Amino acid sequence: MTVHFIGAGPGAPDLLTLRGKRLIEAADLVLYAGSLVPVEILGFAKPGARVVDSAPLTLEEILAEMQDAYRAGQIIARVHSGDPSLYGAIAEQIRRLEALGIPYDITPGVPAYAAAAAALGKELTLPGVSQTVILTRTAMKASAMPEGEELARLGRSGATLAIHLSVRNLRQVVEDLTPHYGADCPVAVVYRASWPDQQVILGSLAEIRAKVRAAKITRTALILVGRVLDEQRFADSKLYDPEHVHVCRHGRRS
């Protein structure tokens, strides 16, 4: 038997991958990450499957659930929100599974930053504006940021930023980024992207904190920062330029 780490996507149940759905349907034990995984996805579990919320459990208790199910020859679905490769805390689980000799695999999911961009109707990379997206967070009560990954330093790049787990630290985000992006730089705060109660708050670095406070958003929100969010004066991509010859459209110069 195998432990299947599954990305449930950002929230909307139909953004779960077909593979993820199939694995959940087959599982005897479904361990899911608290309120971040919608009940509709848990509804894919087969009758008789054991469905356990991991939110109140410690890491060792979660591993004990996996180990007991594995010894019983059961299929295990470990369901995380978004994509488990981003702030999913799967590495520590995998390290222990490997020490126990328990096999595992990973099924990716739609990440929150992609769902947020879709909600905004935006592309996060534009020619001549930004060709880099940095996925990061800020240090609060969770693990400290490694040296060199402080937001103020990352902001020097001018890249599009997708800042996770930081809406309660918005004051520091604004202070760190304003010197590099300018007070007029557009910001989007997307609360519970793709959920029925999704909210989108738009503003500049100068005004976004007041808007978010007025909306009383304190958790489960992604912050996007960058000129791509309102730039209209960008060049067309070379990909579809009739003068650009590539392997899929060769010899068509006019």
C-alpha cells in the first residue's frame, strides 16, 4: 500500500485533479487538512472510509494514523489544500515515512496563486514588465525566513510577488516593498480564492492595508504585488508574432 499525498486545489471542488479524485475514492483512510479542504472533496471518499481531520493532531499522531493504516494493508489519502509542494509541510511527513519504509507518492494540485490570478483575470508575467514570479511569505509565528529571503531583499528584484500566509503582517509587507515598488504599485488581496465566499480587494501599496482592515480579512488570503496587475502598455508576446519562426511554425515569414 502507498500513502498518496494529494493537492486538493485552492477550494473549488471541481479544481481537484481527476487523479486526486480517483485516489480519494479508493482510499480506506482519508487524512485531510482541516477547514482548508472543502467538504465536497471529502464527499468523494467511499462508504466506510475513515475520514480524519488532521488539524488538531500533532505530526507524530498523523504518522501513527498512517502507520496503522499501512500495517492493515489500507490505501491512505493524505489530502492537503492547494499544491502540497508549497507550504504543505509534507517534507517532514515524507522524512518519517522513508525512515519507516512506507512508500508514498505525490499528486499535484492547483496552487492558490494560480486561482488568485484567475479570479483577477490576470497574467502574472508580461513581456517587458515582469517575467518572474516569486512565491514567498513573511515571518510571524511560523518558521523564520532563511537569511537572504527577507521580503525587503526579494523586493529589489521588482518581480511579481505572491505572498502567502501574511495578510496579518500587511503593515510590514507595505513597509518592506514600498521603497522598491513605489507607493502606487498595485496590490491584490484575494481571500479564499475559488471558494463561494471569495473576496478580491484591489488597491495600491499606499491604500491596501486600510482596505483589508475595512473588509476584516485576517486569514486565508494571498497577497499579489506587481505592475502586471494593472499594466496595459506591454508588448505582445513573440510566440504568435508572424515574424517569429519556431519549431511549430517554421518557414512562414512574410
